Amino acid sequence: MKVNYTGCAICDSSWGDLWEEVEGTRLFFCCPVCLRQFRELLERLRTSAGWDSVDELEIAGDRRRRTVRARRGTEELRAEFAFYPDGRLRLFEPRAARPA
Ligand SMILES: [Zn+2]
């Protein structure tokens, strides 16, 4: 699975030292909360899209309002999301994919 951040996979922070294998990929996280956020988001994306795996994640935005574009093969899912301070998913709103 590909992610767009070079730092922490969910917030792009470069500090921290937490490596965890997710979806067969060893990913860097700045802290356990970010790891939880990432797992929660991924799980919701999979459930929402009916996918058993995700090929690529592209995250954008800031702490208050973030969006994700997930891709599996030729399929794509976009959503807006936010977390509680403890890392649980607080908001997940799929957005219709823009017609090509
Ligand atoms: Zn982080």
C-alpha cells in the first residue's frame, strides 16, 4: 500500500519512532494515536467501499478538516474525515467521485 506522506503516515510529522506493518507495508507513525487513527480510517474506507484491501492513500488538509483519496485498482473513494483526540474516527463522509 502506498501513502503520500513521507513523515508519519497520517499527519506527516517527522518526529517519533514508531514503525508498524499495515496492509503488508511497514509504515512510520509519530505516535500510537496516529497509528490508531490510520487503522480506523483504513478500516472505515474498506467497509465503506467494500474492498478487502487498499492500494493507495492520499491524505490532504489539516488537523480540523482532512480529506482522503483511496484507490484500489481502477476504483477510487474520496471522503472527508476527522478524529477524536484518542484517535477514534469522529467523522467520515464519503464524497462522490468527480466525473472524469
Ligand atoms: Zn502522526
